[in-house]
Amino acid sequence: MERWSFSKIEATKGCKIAFEKRYIQELPPDTEVPEFVDAKAMHEKIEEKFLNKQIDEYNIFAPTVYYNVYAEKEYKHFFEEEEIEFIAYPDIILERDDFRLILDIKCRYDNKINERDKLQLLIYSALANKENPVKDNKIGILAVYNHYEPINAVYIEPAGLDFILTEIEKAKRRIPRMTVKTSECSFCEYKKSCEYGSETIDESNIQSVAEKYLYLKSQLEMYEEMLRKHAEMTDKKIRVGDKELGFFERVYTKVEVPEFIMLCEDNKIPYIDTIKIDTVKAKQLARKYEILTQAIGKDVKYVFTAKKVEEEK
């Protein structure tokens, strides 16, 4: 019997090595990814709020007492002819006799429902509707870092379960074409056991050099996190030859802004050129007061870094 989930479908678009370790060899992760740990904690915190119906900040429904609330409710369906078991755990479900809202928590600012979100939510909706059909169905995301409009939800007509099989077949066709993707190494949970780093590369092939660079960069980040945690827990530095690794004091200049401005004004000292606006706070204020957008523009700089791009379908 095959076991599938939305995560497994998406994994066929990723790295061959990570897919094989997780879904073929069924190995447990060997590397803790800090971003995933933080995201898990954030999910649990928000789910707890919903379960306790302490969600006034999201302005969804009032009163919430009329809704059943579920967090990571299990939906499981067995496709007998294909011998496939599909399982899903939607983050949040609010439900009553005639209505259901399915929400997926996203640790980001953008509250737009992208194609990946849409597929995930449609799968959840199809499974939920199969188990318990309701008249009105809504799907959406909760963007954790968007404090202005965190929830974006839309009404939909739930699809039949056949479309899940279609997505599984597409995923199966992708598997033989999968490659190693070092662009995903930073967030990989199998960094410690990855064999890619032992392979030699043709240094005249710039594509190979770029792939190896991303792999080694992620390895560096992993070991740096290990050392940082050790230093935090033991309060000791690590000696390697004539080098020490650990936390060292660094002094920064701190300006008491109100007092600085007051002294300048009292002594008729020009100070406007010394003031630096907090860009993030300025943009937040401009969302409330549109006139401020007239003073906000763009400054383009070029830096050498890695940037995620959308894969061609």
C-alpha cells in the first residue's frame, strides 16, 4: 500500500536526496532546522488560541461559540482500486452544520493565496467534504506576520477526490526526473547524513561550482548553529588552535533620540541630516496615512546572494 500526503506531493518538486531519505527509506530527520522549530511553536501557539476561542484579534466570526473548532484534525481516505492511503492534517477548521472554514497557518507576511496554498487547501476541503458535506465552504490562509489583514479566505466548491489521484499521478511522473537541489540545503532536515558533499566536482563547470557553494554554505550554517547552541548552554568558549569561538562583547553607540533632538534645538544646532528613519515602521505608518507614501521610494543596490525563483511548470 502506498501512503501519500500533500507534503509528499510537494516533495517531488524538491531535492532527490531528501525525498529518498524521507519517503523511500523512511528515515527520521537528522538535522534540526531553527526556522522549522520556530514555525512549529508559532503554529501551536495560534492553534491553542483557536481551540480556546481567543481569536478576537482575527475578526473572523462573532460569536465563535456557535462553531466547532479543530486543530490538526486527521482526515484519511483509502483509494481501494489504487491501494493508496491519503492523509491530511489541516491546521485550523471552524465548522457548524451548514458552514466550514479551513485555514492553513503560514509564517510569512504575504496573505495572498498562491498556487501551492490553493492546491493544499483544495485537498483539505475535498477530504473534509467527503467526510462531512456542508452547504458553504471556505478556504484560506493566516499569514502570521501580517498584522493588518492576516486572514485571506475565499468561498469555493469542494472538488471530488479524483483530483487528488490526478495530483498523485503527476507527482509519480516527476520522481524519475528529480535531481539534487542544493538551493534547498539551508532548510533540509537531512544535512548531517547527506552524501552529496563527498562528491568531487568539475571546477570548470560554473553550474557545479554554484551547486557545491550552496551545499557548503548550508553546512556552514548548520555547524555554526551547533556551536552557538553549545556556547549558549555552557557559557564557555570553544578553543581551536589560536582561535576561540563563542560570544564576545561588542560595544555599539546608542543615541537617546528625544534628548539628542532637544539639545540640538535648545542650542540651535542643525540635526535633520543625522536622523535616520526606521524603514519598517515608516512603511507601516504609510499604510495608515496614505499621504506618507509620497515620501517613500526605492533605492536599488546589487549584492551577491542567493534568491529563490519560481520553478517553471
